[in-house]
Amino acid sequence: MFCFLALDFNLPKIRASDGLPVHKVNTGEDYSTIQEAINVAETLDGHTIAVDSGTYYGQVTINKSISLIAQSGDMLTIDGGGTETVIEVNADNVTINGFNIRNNQAGTAILLDNSLNCSLYNTI
């Protein structure tokens, strides 16, 4: 059973001048994909990654204690393209807020693998 809690963080819209849709709030860096923003060495535990509206394709692996949030309450989609797991979390203290997870192949949309104190908000 899942419990969904509606929160409004009132985060400012962060837009890159070059149009990149994924933003690391702590450093002001922008990326073309969610996974790229997570993977770079500059992304540290406690950082927040904000994502612009739209549909993002592929799997996402979260292996750092980060917050992954949709911009200002926008609901965005991560389309797994038929993969078994769309988002895999391998870290403690991860927050995911504002995502519609779809197109997983009768598997798990979000897998929390040996992860503690993780939170899902406004996520379908």
C-alpha cells in the first residue's frame, strides 16, 4: 500500500539559457538527462535535481542521497520504454516528488533496493 502526500514546495522555476531541462539546484549546473545529472561527480549527497515538464525516456538509477523533484508542482513522466524497472534507488534518504512513472514491463516501476528513509510524493 502506498500513501501519497500532496506538498507544494513553491520552488522557483529554474531554466537554463541553453534550454537544458534538468537542473542541479545546489550548483546551478544544467544537464540534458536526469541520469547525467545524477552521475556527475559534482552531484553530492543532499543535492536537489529539479526537472522541467516533459516526458523523459529510459531507466533512472539513483545511487546518491538526493532529491529528484518536478519543477513547481508540474507532473512529469519517466517512460521506461518497456523495461522491468523504471527507477531503481540504491541509496538512503532519497526523495522523489512529482513524477508519473509508466511503461514498465509488468515489473516494478520504482525499486527501493536496500534503501532506507526514502520518500515518494505526488508520484504515480
